[in-house]
Amino acid sequence: MFGRKKDEGGIPGFGSLSRGGSVTPSGIPGAASGEGSGIPGASPGGSQRPVSPPPVREAGEPRTSFTPPSPGPQLGHPTRWQIGPWTIRLFVALFIAAFVVVFNAEEQRRLDDPVERAARGEVTVQSSESLLQADQFETALDAAEGAAPDGATVESIRLTPTRVDITVAQRDGARFSIGVDPAFRVTKNDAGAAEPAGLPFERVPTAVPARLVRTIEGKLGLKPADLDYLLLNTGKSSFDGKRTDSWGAYYSKPPLKNDAMAALDGTDVRLIGTPDAKTRATLRASARRTLASLDQAEQQIRSAPMSTAVRKQALANIRRARAQAKKNLEEAGG
């Protein structure tokens, strides 16, 4: 078609293309024998390795894209790590597991934290974490003493299952209010000034509060669940200078006769307003003397010469006096 024979498929300087698809080089020195040809696959003996020719595109045939083979991994170029769906699922699972562990640890901490338990109402008078218990109260006192100035004495203590509030006084009269929570964390504030007359920390009986609540329940019928707080007041009498240290126990129920008191060591438990043991002993002795005197007076009236009307009136007076003396004796515990 272009001046070339039908079977002539050669390219000038590159030989001809045979029907079998092999190329016969021409015009290249040593091409026939394969020496110095520079053609891969040529051997010195003249034999050649078959080489597949590129595809021949006829005139008018559309071009086709050619995709070179992947070179594969090469030295110095590591294969990129691919993130697949299972990797993502594993990462999410590990993240959730870590979150659950941290959440459970925090939840357990909150469940065990004494302050959190107190806020939830789980610390009662009789709980082991209650500050009324001897070991807990002693630890709270130690914490307060560590925050108090050297030589300070205890003026008063307000005690609940979840808090201890202590008023202390220095030798120079300066006062401080020290609070202790269920975790034994301490707060301290100024509280004015007063003449120091309190107890040293070591003389506060730590075993009394829990025992006092039990004694009050057994003797007066006031329930521990109704206790609002205990109050220790310390000081000296302005009359004779004797110590007047005592406990008070204040209850929310019943509406009347719901407050009790006791001596510093927890003895002499009684309702507030009732005389103490020493006063009651004096009242008992006085009532007995009164009753004895009334008995003698009655005998004298019955034996003395007097009108019937006068004797009757005198004996009525003795009966009234005797009834009052017996009442006084009963109130004094006689």
C-alpha cells in the first residue's frame, strides 16, 4: 500500500517481521550471530530467546490503555499498613473496655468514700463509720488536736454520726472552731475569745458517746435513730470552782421529754431538767427526814388533848405534807 510488499513487514535498520512473530535484525553488526547485538536474549551461538512483540494495532483501531505490572515492595519503601474493619472494631472494643474499667473504679470509690456515704444517708448512729464509735471519735479528736494550737483545751464538742465540731481555747483566750468530716479532713476558723476553762484533749472520754446512746435507749426509751446530736460542755462552776463537765443528748422524737444528759464519764443518765446524782441524794435524804418528822407529829396530834375538829384538821395537813414528801422522794430516785 505504501510501496512495500505484502509480506514485507520490516523496519529499516531493524530487520523484518516474519509470519511466526520473530524479528530478524538486519543492518546491525553481529546481529546474525547475536554477538554485540545488545539485544537481550541473544546468545553467542546465535540462538535467540523468543520475545513477544508488542501488539500490532491496525489502522483505525482504537487505542487501548496499558497498565504496567506492579513493581511490588522495594527496599527502602516499606509496605503501608492498611486499617481494616476488624482493626477498627478491635480499637473500639479496647476503648470501651478501658472506659468501663475507669468508670467502675470511680463508681467503687464513690461507693466506699465515707463523705459520699454520709451524703447519701448511709452513715447512722450505729454504723461502724459513725463518728460516735470510739475508734472513729478518737481518730477525729487526734485530727482536731493536730490542727489546734499547742496547749489549747476543749471547750465544747458537738458530735453527730457524720461530723465533729470542736471549740478550743488557747491560754491567751483566743478561740477556734475546728470541724472534722467522716474522711477526717479538718477545717479551722476563728471563734472570738473566752476565758479558757476547758478540758485537755486527752481527758475527753472517746468511748462514752456510743455507750451513752445505748444507755439512754434502755433507761429513757429514746431511740438512736431519732438522735440529732450529742453535746459536751466543759467548764467550772462560778460558785465553788468545781468542774461542771457533762454530756447532753438531743433527740427529734418524741416532742416532749426528748433530751437527756449525763456526767462526763457517761454515768448519771437522766432527762434534762432532772437534778444530778448528788442533788438527788440530798433531796432523798431531806424527803426521808420530812416523812419521819410527819410520823412523829401525827402521833403527838393523836395523843394530845384537843377538840375533834382541830385534830381532824391537823391530821389532814399531815397527810398532805406526807404526800408531797413521798413525791419528792420518788422524783429523787428514792
